[in-house]
Amino acid sequence: MALQCGIVGLPNVGKSTLFNCLSNAQAQSANFPFCTIEPNVGTITVPDQRLFKLEELVKPQKVVPTTIEIVDIAGLVKGASKGEGLGNQFLGNIRSTNAIIHVVRCFDDPNVVHVDGSVDPVRDKEIIDTELQLKDLETLENRLTKQRKAASTGDKAARKQADILERMKAHLSEGRSARSLEMDEDEQELINDLQLLTAKPILYVCNVDEASVLSGNKHTEAFRASVSDENAEILLISAAIEAEIATMAREDQVMFLEEMGLAESGVARLIQSAYRLLNYITYFTAGVKEVRAWTITRGMKAPQAAGVIHSDFEKGFIRAEVIAYTDFVGYGSEAACRDAGKLRVEGKEYIVQDGDVMHFRFNV
């Protein structure tokens, strides 16, 4: 299951530094490999200590983590929606992603030039929002022209879609993003194929100085207040610190983080938050040949989860044998869980839970 997040923001806010930290941090650890697909796309494993705890217990021949793709999208500028700064190319890159990581600059440094001359994360965010909203309005207008014409001939389906498109157009025209418009499932289905840029889930990353990484500063406070109605996650990360961490050996990283008062690196938190952004969870398969993490959407039933491994598993699904991760670790093995009655047999209606250790039975 592909999960691709695009890093966006104005030029010189720290996007590429964070992207490079993601790549370097993963490359230095055997547990978290990194590989480059294209110059600006990286496939990065999702840090999950549960996977390595299962490795300790099962001692498999290999371990396979789950992954996400991070795309470093060049800085947007005013007028991007009209093609400024190769804007159309960059907006096209955003359209192909599943979610957006929006980086804003929240640090003062006279040696780092700001494209607009001063540090103001609220203004910066509004610039990006406006460009994405303008592009979405262009997309909506193109579709509306077709649907209005079809609706005029009595096409009820076209009329229904035209109505929701009109609502969305009015919403965007007020300077609000598509993700904030309340719609039911049927309405959402009618516009999904438009791939609206501002409909994508979003994670905000405030790039701060070292002194502000724990509690923030005046810039992060202003930014947090400006997005208080968006119900979006905000991370405070110092790209400068992450760049330093990326050059360290694993043992030194742990000591450095402890000295900073951080439980884990900003890179690890960013990857985990990006993974959660699309409401994804992980289940595991664990055997002597392989311990592996699998990505599914929260709420997915057992047959569909099995289908992530192979379509035949879903088609021929009979049952799933399930052990909760905490039980597997607590009892130490599948056999011990079975003896203790902690191995459950679940059918087609079972909703898979995050951390389930599963084995599927199916007809070929």
C-alpha cells in the first residue's frame, strides 16, 4: 500500500534540509534503510519498535518494515498557480501525493534570507494556501463547465455533482481549504477524482531554533493560533539539530537526544506522524522465515487486510488467527499464547487492530 507525502513550503524554510535528514538518518541505521527512487523522492521505513521486539522473540531469517515515500517539492512562490517559478510542475507534484507536510519557518537568523524579507509563518502559510486554493478553483471551474452543460439536459447525476462543486467553489472563494468543508460520504465520492490539492490531509512542521524545540517561541505560538480551527497536527522540529543528529552514530544519537530532553528525534516523529496522517495502522506477520509489518487503513476487515499480502488471500479467505501484540510480547511466543488461550480465531467481519499479529488461512 503506497503512502506518499509531499513536503511543501516557501523557499528557504528548511524543506530540503529535513528531506536530507530523513535520508541520512535512515541510511545510517541498518534497521531503517533509505533508498532514492528519483532525486527528490525517498522511500523511508516507518520506525516501529514493536517490529524489532518481535524480531528478538521470533529470531526470523529476515525483518521487513513498512514504508512511506517522502517527496521533496521545490519551494512554491506567489503566482505558482499561474505558473510562476515553474509553479505548474510543482503543483503537479503535490497532486500526485496522498498527503501534505507543510514546513513553515519559525526561527530568526539574519544569515538565512527569507524570500519575503521577514519571518512570519502565518503569512507564509497563507501564501501557500492561496496558491493551492487558486489551483483548486481552476480545477473546479473546468469540471463545473462540463457538469452544468450536462445538467441542463436533465442529467440528475450531473446536477448533483454540479451542486457540490458550486458549494466547494464558494467555500474556496472565501479563502478556505477544501478539507474544511463538511460533506457526507456520497458528496465526497463525487469529487474524489478531482484530487483537489487543499482536500489532502495536512501536517504542519514548524522549523525552529535549538532553544525552541521543546516549548516553541513567539512564531510557533502565532502559527498555532492561526490554525487552531483546522484540527491539524503540529510538530516542532529543528532542522539544524536533525542535521547534526544525522551525522552521529546510533549510540551518540541516543545520548544527544537525552541531553536535549527529547524522547526521540524529530525525524522519527515526523515519519510516524506522516504515517498516521492517512489513518493507517500496522499489523504483523511473524514466523521463522520472516517478521514483517503491513500497512492497512484503520477499520479494514480481515479479508481486505489479507489481500494486502496477496489478492489470493482475500479471495480464498477462511479465517484469521490473531494474537494481540501485547499478548505476544507478554507470553513470549505464538505457542505460549496458544496454550494460554490468547490466540483468537476471527472471521470475515473482524476489524483488524493496530499491532495485531496475524496468520491467515485461505483456499487456493
